[in-house]
Amino acid sequence: MFRFQPNIRESVLYGLLAASCGVNAQAITPTPTQTGSAAPSQSSVTAVSECHMHGSALYCMAGTAEYHVDTTITATQDVPPAITGCHSHETETYCIMPNGDEVEIHAEGGDEGTDEGADGATDEAAGGGEESPSGDHCHFHAGVEHCVSSDASEASEPRCERVQRDYNVRLRVGLLFVILVTSSIGVFGPILVASWVSPRHAAFTILRQFGTGVIISTAFVHLLTHAQLMFQNECLGELAYESTAAAILMAGIFLSFLVEYAGNRLIQWHEAKARSVSVETAAQVAAPKTDMVNITVLEAGIIFHSLLIGLTLVVAGDSFFLTLFAVIVFHQMFEGIALGTRIAALGRPCPPSTSAHGGHHGHAHGHEHYHPQEPTPAVGETQPKVPPTDDTHSSSSNDAVPSIPGLMRKKILLAAAFALVTPLGMAIGIGVLHQFNGNDPSTVIAIGTLDAFSAGILVWVGVVEMWAHDWMLGGEMTRASPLRTGLGLTALVAGMALMSLLGKWA
């Protein structure tokens, strides 16, 4: 009369058998049909092990399934061998780290609703994610692609081959010109404003200190961090020397020091020979030329990494391209301001007392040096002329330092080089868009080396030539008024903070 489904009929037979034998029917349950060695569902996971890093993200295994752990592992922390105490809260799964912290885990490449929402959001925050044509789930760490296989049995294997995908080339070409305009506004703006407003105005003090913070943050948060991510790429294997990025950074610092030292000594020697004066006097006369050496070193560090920024921006997948582009626009604007304010100060007259007493401090990037006995002039005031103490300096005490021949032309060339270099990198990226493989070992090594080397250059320029000279070695902030000092400190911290915030996405 009734046609039972196999599982229903089996349950009825078990119930009748239990009733006839006096056995509690609840103690007997039919064994579910096994369908093979499928990976455990996320809700049944009690622990994950074999933890490993994919770039800056932590992944662990449960059977053959890979899980993304929603936590951050810094360079000084060890990767935990296992995470235990996993439990479910509704549709989410949490585990307990060895230090007692509770973290959420997401099945990588799974079909559960939590993976699509929570894990997708994690991937986007870490650098964007999208499905590749092969079905693998791909992320972008520092502009370099990392793909995890959708096949659970291959989840732990790094994917280093190039992923073929369609790119919106027209969008990239159009936004190339947006980057060009943005960079130009940032770097040329201070130079044009300096034509009407003195570079000694408080507004330029704020911009200079903001730019100092930007350069320092770019060196540490952007370039050094990206270099470390490059050298941690699984496609390189395990580095025999873990401090490779830091060692290359030190090489950049040393080379920057060597170039500036040799250049300044050469200029002083040339001026002393031409004028038959002491090296100290030659250093005072040659100050604008040493400023040019310092600016050139600064721009070299910026140009190296700006070229890489343009390249990595273009080759990022469409899912992450617009997010990265918005960040790069602000990045280029801030860096342009940092460079433009220093270029604008090139060749400006120094206070008269500097010629006689402050030459030994140098004039990095057009810094102002005040006589130790003289008060700092207020905003809008000029430094009073000090009578010469002897005939040796009588001619130079009341005159401006000789300017560099063709100074404005050189300022424009320096600014134009910065404005053009990132669009140039984007153009190169567009040209190699369908051949570029960011996980190729030679590419990873090249980008990581240039990032670390550029970081070293900017560390030297930002910390020594800009920060230390302005605040410690006779620069404009050593005798500044309390108001100007407060504005300068606020701008310095703001530059560091804003540029560091951008480092979350780029």
C-alpha cells in the first residue's frame, strides 16, 4: 500500500526490532552512507594544523581543506603549528590561537555562505581577490598575484604560473593621464606658489614637514614592507638569509651617503680651487650646488619606486585595480608635495649670518640656518642684516648666495621627471600586460631588490637630510617660534600617519 523510501523503511525496521527485543530505540541509529573522503565541513572542524603563510595571510589545513585564519602575523612572530578549540557560532567558525586569542577561520575555495561573504571581505581588505579563469581564487599582495587552487587536494601548493585573464585596457590607458595630472599638480604646485609666496612662509614650513613625514612613511611602510613581502613569496622558496630586504636597505642608505659625501666634497674642492679660498668658505659659496646633489639623491629614490608603482598598478586584476588606483592617486599627490616643496626652496637666499657662521652645517634642500645669537624671524618678517665681523666676509655677508645657472629650468626638469615616471611605469605595464607574471622568481627578486634599495635611499634622505637637518642641525626648525614648531610637528606626524594609512591598500 505504501511505498517507503529506503532510508525510511530502514528506520521502521530498526524500530520494530528494538521494540521486540526490549532495547531503547534511541540508542540505535542508522549509519549514514559514506560518500568518500570528502573534506570536513566548516562546522565540524575542531582544530586546524600545518599552518603556513601566503604572503601576509595565514592559512591552515583541516584534512585536505585549506582555511584562511583571520589574524595578522608580524615579522617578529612565529607561525603557530596548529590552532585548536574550534567551535561554531551560528554560521561562523572560531578557533583559539596558542596565545589565547579567538580568531575566525574561513574555508578557502568552499561553497559555504560564510566563505563568500566573510572570506571575500578578508581577501578584499588584504589586497583584493577574484576568481581566475581556471577557477582558482586569487589575491593581490603588494601588487603581486597569489592564487589558491579550488581543488582541495592541491590547496597547499603555490601557484606560480601566470594567470590568463581579460584586462580593461582602455580604462588603464585613460587613468594613466589622470595619474599624470595628479602627479604634476602635486610637484609643480609648490614651485608655482613659491613664485608669489616666500619659501620661508609658515605655509611652506607646514608643507615641508608634511612632505618629510610622507617620505619617511613611504620608505618604511610602503617600500620596505613590500620588499619583505616579495622575498617571502613562496615561488622563491625559503630564503637562506631572512634579512635580505633589510640588508639591501642598508646598501641603499650607504650608497646615498657615499654619493652625497663625494659630491659635496668635490664641489667644495672645485670652488676652493677656483676662488683660492678655504674649504669652509667654498662650502658656503657652493651651498646651492650641494642642495642640487641632495635633491638629486632624493628624486632618484622616488623615481625608482614610482616606476614600480605604475607597473604593479596596471598588472593588478580588475577586481583590485580601481581600489589600488584610488590609493595611488593620493600617494602620488602626497609624494609630489614632498618633492615639490624641496625643489621650490632650491637657490633661495640664506640669512646673512649664515654665510659667516653657519656654513659647516650645510644647506640640504635649501634649509635656513640662523645665527645662534639671533632670534628666528617671525612669519612675514625678514632677518636683520648683521654687520660683517671682518673684511674676509664683508662682501658675502650682505649678498644672497649665488644661484645655480638656469635654476628654474632645472627645477622644471626635476619636477617633470617625477610627474612622468609613474605614467611611464603604467605604459610599460600596459605593453607587457599579457606576458607579465608577478610570481616569476626573477621578477619577484628584481621588484623586491628595487623596493628595498629605494627604501634605503628614502630613509637616508628623509631621516638625515630632511628630518635631522630641519630639526637638529641648524635648519629652519631649530630656532622656530613655538607656534611654527607646533605646526611643523603636527604636519610631520600627519604626513607619516596619512601615508601609513594608505599602506593598508598599497
